[in-house]
Amino acid sequence: MKIAVIGGTGLIGSRVVKLLNAGGHEAVPLSPSSGVDLLSGQGLAEALTGADVVVNLTNSPTFDDASPAFFQKSMDNLLAAADAAGVGHAVILSIVGADLVPDLVYYRAKVLQEDILKAGPVPYSIVRATQFFEFVDAVLTWTADEDTVRLPATLVQPMAADDVAQAVADVSAGAPLRGTRDIAGPEVFALDELGRITLAAHGDRRAVVTDDTAGMFAAATGDALIAKEGAVVAKTTYREWLAR
């Protein structure tokens, strides 16, 4: 199959392209650097010509109030072009629990993206993933100073980008789910404890202070970000990933 991967040069997209090509498909990475701009629609019609599947792994450049408009415009352009080109399957990557954290505008924007896809003319699949191991270091910087890192005790179930990419590739190469598949890591952590594990692994002597008002993930309560029954659970543990 010919599979167009928009955002195909990013953290997940580059891995998805590699996996699909190794599986015998023709996966084409698309991005602004290759002349395809999902927001303006530039190059989209040409890029989707002859494609059996389109995978959208683009992301809003910000987590703020501009993110809903990004997903609205990019999805409108994607679905119009995919429908016109006769693409038979559209896939997006979303977030486990996005609908359970309404106080985060970015999570509301991801739910909007899902809803646009569901209502659109192209058979679809949604892959919802938990947080990535690769983003933990960035999360620690949001509320850190020279001596401490403040983190809430929010429950998270993170996973490796390699495992996310494998799940996206598997779904993209299959029949449209016309629904959602949740994927998650094998372990649940409180975010503050995850921070302590991470700092220790890096030899960082800063202290983690539990602060349930600190950072973006303070808006998630209970098990909102934890995969529910029926989710696909990856095998790579956080400590295994850190050791690499």
C-alpha cells in the first residue's frame, strides 16, 4: 500500500515511515520541508494522489488557545484532500484520556480533532497513546529551578516512542477501525515519583517537591490519563528505556 505520513519526519512519524517501509509498504514522509503544508493546504492534493492511507502526525506548535484553530483548519484541509483523492483510510494519533481533562485547552483541541475525523467522509482510525518517555525531561523543565522540580502526583502510564510508532504503523497497515485504539506503557507512576526516578538516573541532585498545582498535568485528576480496559499495553518499561 501507498501510505502518506504527514509529519513523517518527526519523533513518531520518522519511526512509522521506517516500520511501514520495512513491512513492504510504500510509506512517504510529508512535511513543510517536502512542500506539504497542512495548514495552508499547499502540496496536499498532489501528495495524496494514489495514496491508500493517510496518517496525520502533525501537532499544534503551541498548547494554548491557538491549538483548537490549528486542528480545525488542518483536519478540514486533510479530509477534503483525502476525500477528493479517494484515500480509503485516515489515521490520527491522539491522547489517552483527552476527553477527561476539559480544563486543558490542548486536550480539548485533540478531542476536536478526533470529532472532526469521526464526522468526516473518510474511513478512519484513532490511536490514543499515553505520554511518551521522550517528553519526561521536558515536563521536568516546566516547573524547575536550580534546586527543585515541582511536580503533581498525577497518575501517568508513559510509553516509549518506538512502541507508539509500532502501534500507529500496525493500525495504518490494517483496515480502518472506525473507532479508537488505546495504547499505553506497562507501568503506572505518580508524576512526582517519575521525576525522582528520572533525576536519579541523570545524576541530578535536585529535589522533587510534590505540588498538585504545578504544571500542565495538575489539571488531570484521578486515573484520567491511565489506559482503561481493552488498551494495548506495550512491553518497554521506563527503567529499561532509561538504561539504553
